[in-house]
Amino acid sequence: MERALDDLTVLDISTTPAGAWCSRLLADFGADVLVAEPPGGSPLRQLEPLDSDGKSIPAEYWLANKRSRVIDRTTAEGRGELVDLARRAHVLVSSASPAELQTLGLHYEDIGSARLVMVHVTPYGVVGPLAGQPANDLSVAARSGWASINGFASREPLKPSGWQASYCGGVAAFIAVLAALHEREITGLGQEIDVSTLDAMLAAYAPAFLRAQYTDEPLMRKESGDLLAGPVPVKDGYFALTLSRAQFWRDAMNLLELPDLAEDPRWEASWYRQAHKDEYIERVTTQMAKWKKSDLFDELAARRVVAGPVLTMEELSENEHLAGRGFWQETPGGKVFPGAPAKLSETPWEIRKGAPGPGEDKSETRWPTLLGRSPAPKSGRVGPLEGIQGIVLTQAWAGTFCTELLGFLGADIVQVEVRKRFDSWRGEASRPMGEKLDAIPTAQHPWNTHFLYNSVNLNKRCVTLDLQEERGRDVFLDLVKHADVVAENFSPRVMGNLGIGHDVLRAINPGIILCSLSAYGHDGPWANVPGIGGTIEPSSGMSALLGYEDGPPMNSGQMYPDAVAGYYGAASILAALRYRDRTGRGQFVDLSMMEANLAHTGDAALEYLRNGTQRARMGNRHTTFAPHGIYRCAGDEQWIAIACETDEQWRALLAVAGGAIEGVDGWQAAAGRKSSEASLDAALSAWTAGQNRDALVESLVTAGVIAAPVLDGLELADDVSARERGILVDIEHVEVGHMQQLASPFRFGGSDPVPIRPAPLHGEHSLEVFQQFLGMSEEEYAALVAAGITGMGPPDQVEEQAHA
């Protein structure tokens, strides 16, 4: 069986979950990955929970599909072996600091392989004001804004569950590596890449950040029990119900036997439901509590109401839809693993073997030397994907974020929007978004100024077409002839119903890469069930893991699963592009948001498969380390994240506290701290409550302790690190004016930075694109505008545009 990356060799010297996840993805798509472990094994192997044999379950998940060799980095012989392997590898994955790399002789310039792609995957990056500071997923959650929006307003902020920051950093690094490998096919040159887990999480936080810039108010945590914020109790668990559209509302209220709410037209407006939620939420949740979640899901799905049950890992392991899609996979040794984040038609993802033991691989590594010993110069290209053409039908968040990532890498992304109905993230055409816009002296249209759309559509051009009309479809199909990539995130039947199904597109352009991002994928019992991030989060097992130890399951503060799906959409497209670079053959990518997000809960799924246990909600706690939490400081909404992963860090924390923490007896060793974590957290909280947040962060970090401020969307606008690393940029939008936005999480050493452009106006580039690719005249374009096939703004402006 062919695999997308089966020509690649990868040396992984990383010691973090993010680095391990990057190389795991490379291995899953076919690369030969060799993990260089120190004597005694990787630190990852010490992480809990453990299986019945005393082995780390997270390490089993992250190290699968790889080979392992023990190499002693403290000896000259070991360092020489690492350098030799690096010179033979196509890709080198590292989480080491520049000083550590200097000691190992593994600075990029020292390796001297001009074709090598080397990716650094670290919490804060290898350059920038935070580089080298002690950090982990907790501190990244705090600094990225995510903690500030997760949890209840009356309690401490929450980090995303598990190792979400590491997973996002790992897949972002994977994307960057494949983009660099594509560029290497053109230039012959490798390059050095700097990816931080913080930047990866900031990119995923972009909608909440831009909302704060529009309104001067950060998105914050919501009150408990809010039906509009996440899952609520039903008879046998929890359930999330989406009521964003009027039809969803009517159908759901009728099903729940609340006809007065269904029939009163006032409730059809989403703004009215939000403003008057206290008048109906208790009634709705009371009715929902009478249902079993599977029955409620089936009835709502039959009415095409977007909803989702909170599924546990046990329920997911037995889920009929996942079974129907063959999601769970078994190794030749008989071990079951979570499956692929996306299905590639020509080069299937494969779990070939479980995690190796430390040094298990004794065979000789017969990688040919790549060399060319001069360091790689810059290629002069603007982004590694310069020259790649995307014609995309993406909307809302998952699909638009996927294609925005490609735009950040230099691809030309032409977004085709439906002529007669706006992308839902453009907002309602009759309601402007953000009072702040009133003071800006520009011509404004609400569909061009919504923060949601403008936050996830940077670096794109936009055309409009009525795809229900034959002339609109013909123009679209002519554009597809020029495309390398077509992406869409409709439900599976939409493209076929429009007459532009994937078989039609492949017939026009056999080398094309087609990516469909849908809620549940193109086959299986739930294929045609609608879904969005707010319902995928519960159905993928994420909501069951997110929450306080003594609280219910939760959804994240904004629809995190969309960002995850976007990352894996881009990753899968680039894996397919790598295969096409070698063979000339395109393929179809079927991405299920449910399965893509299961990749990020895979370690918890594996815990159930190995031990039969559902991981409990842990708040901000860690499976292994203590303290590991978020604590209140002096002032309103001032919080600090603190973690100690070593006894040395704990002693450093005590030194900073200067005897102010009571009850420290028995906490000198990690086991003692973990076994009395509640008392430990109470003692820390009593101490931090009187401290200035930023001063305490500085003192702890200087002492070598993991610490970070919990930043909100407004505070991030002043973040020096984000500015210096280039992810926080200034944008000048023709209707919105000047705004700061979060942009690309990628830093490449071998190609020039891709300039960041604002989100396009509705139909802004229609004439430009049609002229460029189709040679269309202005008269032909005017005729299409007059017929309502294309144009800018809503269709009732067609006559004005045609005669402008």
C-alpha cells in the first residue's frame, strides 16, 4: 500500500508531547521515523496514566509507528551518532534549546545538510522575549487567551483538557514541515522552521481576539447552566443543543413540547433569544432532562437540528458511526488504537505498529547521506506554497481556517462564496457588528465588517457565484481547471446536489486535491447529520474531559473543534500535495471533524482501551505533576498559572515565597505533593491572593518555575512576545480601518515572510479573478452581475452594480 510520505526519513530528538506528535503524524502518513532516546528512555515514558504493565499510555500513543534507538547524548560517540543521523535525514524534529543544540553539534548550520528540513517545536519558540522560559501546556493556555474563556465566571479559568496545546503545536509543525518539503521539490533547499505551541494556540484564538478589538470587551467565561454555552443534563448524561437558526429553534421547541416558544415569532431572532434567555432556559432544560441522549440526538438529527450528545470514551469505543467508518484500527500485534484524523483516498493513513520499547530497534539505519555541506540560503520565494492555487468553497470556521493556513504559507486562495446567501460568519446583513465601527469614517457594509469572518479569512481573494444557476456552475468549473486544491465544508450531499460533486471535479482536473471537511465524514450512519464545533466537542469526547473536578462536562469558550479540524484539513491537504509532487496524482481527503478531534483526545481514548477507565475531568491538574493550577492574584480577574514538574522547581517556588506558604512538610517530593494536591492548592491560593500577578510571574520565571499570567483578548493586544514573533500584526481593512489581528503561526528561515492581507470584501476580487483565469471581459462580467450570478453584497444591489 502506498503512503503519502513513505519516501521520507525523520530523526526525532524531541522530548516533549508536541515534538512527539509532529513526528507521530509524519510516521502515520508513511515516514520512517527514528526516535533518539537517552539512556533510560524518553521523559515522555514517565507520564501517567500507566497501563497494567506499568507503561505510560500517553507515550504509547505518541510513540506509535516509530523506531527507537538509545543514544547517550553526554558522550562524544553519542553526539557523533546524532550528527551522522541528522545528515542522513530528510527531517529533524527538535524541542531542544539553542544552547542544548550547540552542545550536541546540531545547530542547523553545523549539520551542513542543505536539503535538511529542521523544525523546532517548543512552547514559546526559539526566538522572542519568552524563548527559553520554563513552560508547558498550562502556561501556554494562560498566555494564549484560551484559559480566560474556559470555565465558569464564578470560578478559576480552565486550561483546555489534556495536552491540547501540544497537539496543536505538533500538527502546526507537521504542516510547516510538509510545506517546506514542497518548496524543497522546487528549490532543492531545505530550511529551518520555528513553531511554538503558543503561536499555534494563538492562531486558534483569533476570533475571540478580534472580537475584543471590535468591542473593547474581552470574551470571558460564562455562568454555569447556560444552555447557550454548552452541554446540559439529560436522563443518561449530558447533551448540547444549537439554536442559532430560526428553523432549529422551531423544530426543537416542537419536539420538546413547548409550542408557545415554537410559534411566537419573537423567539426566531437569535439576538432576542440571547437577550431573554432567562425566560426560556429553565423550561427547555427541564424538557430535555426527560430524554435519553441517543433518542434526543436521533430525533433532532431527523429534523436536521444541529445537536450533539456528550460521549464518553466507552461510548465512543462502541459508537456505530465510528465502527461504520472503520475508525478504530488494530496493529499486527493485536493492539487497538484511535484511527486517522482524515481519510486520504489514494494513500490511507495507517497504524502499522505500537510504540517501541526504548532502544528496541537494533537494525542498521540505511539512510543515504543527503549532504551538500553548505548551509541553505533563502530561496527568494514568498512562502513555501508560492504557486499553489486554491479554489475553495469554505465557510464559517473549520474550512476557512484550513484554507487561511494555506494562505499564510503563500498559496493563492480564492474563496468562492454563494451569491444569494452570506457565509454565516459574515453575520446578518441587516445588523452591523460592533459600535466601535461607527466612529470610523469609511463606507461600511455589515457583511464586510463582522469580526468572525474577518478573523479567519486573511490572505484570501473572494469571488461570488450563484452555483444553483448553470452559468455560475460553469464559471466555477472553469476555475477548477486551474486549481491545485479545492476545499469545501458543506455537508456531504451538497456538492453533488449542486452538480459539482467530487467525481465531476476530478474528471475536469485529475491531478486536483479535493478536501471535504464535514461534521462526521462522507460515509457511516451519521454522514448526513449536521454538526458544528459546539456539537462536535461533545460527540468527540472532548466535553467529557473538560471541566472542574467537581463539575459537569463543558464546551470550550469558543468552538475549539473548528480550529482543530482546520489544522488537520491543512495537514491532510499538504500530505496529499507531497504525494502529488512525487507521482502527479491527486486524491480526495474526507475529513470528519469528529475524528479529527478524537486525534486530540486519543491518549484518553487509549486509556479506556487499555485500562477500561474513563479519564475524569481534572480542572487544571496534571496526570503526573503538582502543583499544576491557576490561582487568583490581587485585583479583579487577575490569575496566574503555576506548575512544578521537578523537585527543583518546587524548591525554587518556596524560595520565592520566602516562607509564606504554610504546611509544606511532606511536599518536598513529587509523590507527596500529588497525594495532597487539594491542600497544596489551598496553600498556594492563600499565598497568591495577595500578590501582584505580573510581578509574581516575573519572580517565579526568573527562579526557573513554570508561571504565566492568564491573559484575555484585550491584554493580548499588548503582548510583546506575540508582536515580536510576528503572529500579532497590524491590519488595514478598507471598511473596518486599522485593527490588530492574530495571524500566521509559522516562522520559516528559508523563504521570505508572506505579507498578511486583510479579509476580503464580499465579491471583492470577482472581476480580477475571472479576468486572470478565464480571460473574461468587463462586458461579460457586467452581464453576469446583471443576471445575479456574481457581484458584491446582497442580490438586491445587482442593478446598481451592473450600471456602476
